[in-house]
Amino acid sequence: SNLAIEIYKLYIYIYISIFVAWRRPVLLHLITPSPSFPKRQLSYPNKMAPPSRNNSIKPPFLALKTRRPAVVLPHIAHATPMQQAAIAELERQFALTEEVCRELGHSFLQEMKKGLKKDDQMLKMLPSYVTGYPTGEEQGTYLALEISGMDVYVCQVKLKGERGKLSINQYQYRIPEDLTNGEDVSVVLDYLTDCVADFLSRVGSQDLFVYSMGLSFGFPVHQVGLNKGKMLEWGHGFYYPNVVGRDIVELLHQSFGRKGLAVRIVALANDPAGFMRRLRYALSLCMWKLHTSITYSVCTLLAHAYQHPTTRVGIVHGAGTNCAYYETRSNFSKMTSSFNSEDDTIINTEWGGFDDDERVRLPFTFYDRKLDRESNNPHAQVFEKMASGMYLGEIVRYVILHFVDCNLLFQGKGSVELNTPYAFNTSYMYVCEADGTEELDDVWTVLVKMLRIPNSTQADRGIVKKICEIVGSRSAKLLATMLAAILSHTMEHGSGVDQEKCTIAVSGDMYEAYPSYHLRVCESLNLLLGEEMGSRLNIGMIVYSRLVGCAIVAMMAEKKQGTVL
């Protein structure tokens, strides 16, 4: 039956996940969310929830030696001359020479400068309204509230100073279905307030103390200040007509007041685009237009900067991709008149949309154009489609299908699964690239168990592995090219990179888990920036970045007001 087939697929998926974790024990700790809490619905009105957990954390730098490396295939055993020629042609199509990367970086830099001066440019270059740098010595207790679809996360972050020591408490709630629509949005806002109140009752709140909170709101908001944002709509199953055009922060403050909750939202940290990436990845839904400025890349930057003050760039590279960095105030002129700070400010590039306007700068192949054309958002986020984890597996699937149609793989025979869009998950690339067995047994597991291709030769498996290597290597080079352009810009205009060390914070399972991805990025950075500049760069990977970063945004808002220790 169909149910039995789905259960079998789930079993195989769990098998591969355990297999990858077993072959990469260090990454198992890093890519597993911690602390981990069960989803449990807080019914309305309030129902007691299990106690939250308290874990002291210090997100680690990830040394290169801790990563499970890719095993490069020097040649494809038993491949026919036609197969070898086809692979050589594929390598030519996906090749990124140093000259191409430099031209691409120059184009990206020009679009950055345009986006810093004017609105409605191809690169959004959105100001985050977050200014200044954390030192790691700040102290205080802050809250973070994240609303992402039906899920609600409440987090308490205690900043202890002492070079970035901190601890977190976190709990997850879920909005009941009967609160997803109505005439008055105050009903669902009161539920969110009850979640915060329940959380504080668990962790213990202080009398005569007003908590400062960072709000991460995964729906479209037009942000006009660090803690000001007008709702454009509340979609994805939610419908409240009286919320459009109103300030979400002010609405929550009114709800806090009605419930007597001593909490003040001092920073709005939004990422509707990031929320949509996760939905598209799971449900293949279409994308919303981005209207806000503080994204998960900003939170990644700040969460890492608190513990490593030389951090100047934050990258999220998982299902989607984005980058934020510190920019000098004199380099951008499109801030609102209410923003009068002269300090360095974090800018959200939204680089996933690079080349959306003309689609002539990036080195598109036939497979890239086909993927873009058949996606739910054609001609949008085209750089993201060439580099991020949401799409790489689909590019590999297109290449495999082309080889099958040319009778170069599997004797020209495919399968229903292989012909299913997005059936080749990017995580399969991790397994194939890391396979160092003589007969490529791990690739066989992916082909037989996941794609239902029963018969494959060693040459077939070698070709699949090589395709993964070609597509994955190009992704790393593209990421490094854009990053090198940003680093060159900041070094030239003096916003922190010209010191002895500059640290780049990275979060996202694509960068964390993909074999040798970090190595490939570093090799390309050294090539584009030179050994001298490359030697001054550190790349640190961080977990817990969203909520911790959101809380640190709240701390930075208070620091600006001079109220932080």
C-alpha cells in the first residue's frame, strides 16, 4: 500500500541519517539543535508546560580537521569513452576559473554599491538599524520571542561577560488551529503573551524588573526602525483583517499590558524570506517579497560576535543563503531621517537575489535555467538556486536524468523516484561525496534504497559521485566569490577587516555538514584575496544563532541607550 511505501521511505531516510552521523561523529553534535525540546501545544487559555532546560553554551569554532572530508575520485573506473567525454563536458560547463570569479565578484560589488545608495535595486542592501559592536563583556538577561508559522519559541539568554560566556533557556509552543483566523488579532497576540508568561513562570522572573526582548517575526513587515514595523499581511493560514498597517511591536506591547507582563520589545528581528525558504523546501510553496532588514544572517553575526568580537560578517548557508556585514555609515545614504547614528551598521545584503534582474552575470548552465524556469518562483533568487542546499540536489537530479536520456547511466533506465522533482535530496550528495569505498557502496545505497534504481555498475556510481562533486564544488566557489567581494569592499572602506584578524560567522546545515565544503571555500578565498589577506581570516561556525542573536540584538539596542552593564 501507499502507507507501507511511505513508512519504508521514512525507514530508509532514518538509516541514511544514522549512517551519515556514524561516519561523521563530530558533526553529529554540531548539527543537532541543542538544547532540544519536545513540541508541546500550550492550549488556550494557559496550560502548564514541562520545565525548560538550562544549558551553558559556547558555540565552538569548527577546525577543519573535525570535518568529514570528501573523497575525490581521480578517475571513474570502467567508464566508457563516451561517459568520460560527457563528464569532461560537464566539468567544462560548471567550471569557474579565477578570471570568471573575479569578473563575477566585480559585478557583485557594483550592485552592492548601487543598493547602498538607492532603494528598489537588485541587491536590497537593507539596513538592520543595529549599530556598534558587542565586546563579549556585556552582562544582562534578555528574552527572545520567535514566531515562525505555527511554532512559537521563547528563549531567555543570560549574558555573563567574561569573554562571551552565556547560558540559555528555551521552550517551544504551538499556536492552536482555532487561533489562526478571526476578526480581532488581539486573541492570538494574547496567546503569545500567555506563552511568554508561562515561560517566565518556569525559569523564574524577577520582581520589579522589566525584561528587554528581541522579537523575531516570520511574516512580512515594513520595518522603519529597530523596534518599529508595520504589518503588511499575516498569511500562511492566518487571517486577521485588522492587523494590516499596524505596528506589530505596539500591538504586542498592548497585549503585554493587558496581561500585566513586564516585558518591553526593544528590537524587531525579522526574516519572512527565511521562513519561506523553509516552507518552500518542505512544501514547494511560492516565495514572498522581502520587506524587512534584520534576518538570521544578522542574528548569526551578532551571536558569534558576542563570543568572538572580531566577527564582522555573518552568513547563513543552508536551505537558503544570505549574508550580513558591518558597513560604515558614510557608504550608504538611503536610511530614514529618524536614523541619525554615525556608527558602523549591520547591512543585510539579501545576496540570494543577485542577478535576478538580467540573469546575465552568473554563469548559468542549461540545468540552472531549467531549474529556474520550472521552479515556483522563476527569475527570483537565482544565485540561491545555484548555491544553496534547497536546490543543489535538484540540479544533480537534472544532470543524472540527462545522462540517462543519453544512455550514459543505468543502461538508459530511470525510476519513478528519479523522475520526481526534488527526490534527490541534497543530503544524498553528502553521502556520495564522502564515499571512499572501492565499490562505492554508499552511492549504491542512495541509488537503490532512495531512488529505486536496482542495477548500477561501478562506472555508474562513479559518475553519480562525480556529478555531486562538480555541482557541490561550484556552489562553494560561488559562495567564496561573493564573500571575497564583500571582504574586499570592507577592507577598502575600513569597517573592521583591516585589523589583524577578521572573523566570519557561518550557520546552516549546508556549510556544516557538506564534506569538504569549508575547505573549498577557503581555497577559493585564498585564491581571490591572496595568501596574506586569507591568513587574517577566521571562519567560525555557530549553532543556536537565531534566538541567541535575537536576544543580543535586544542587548545592542539597550547598549545604544546606555543601559547595559
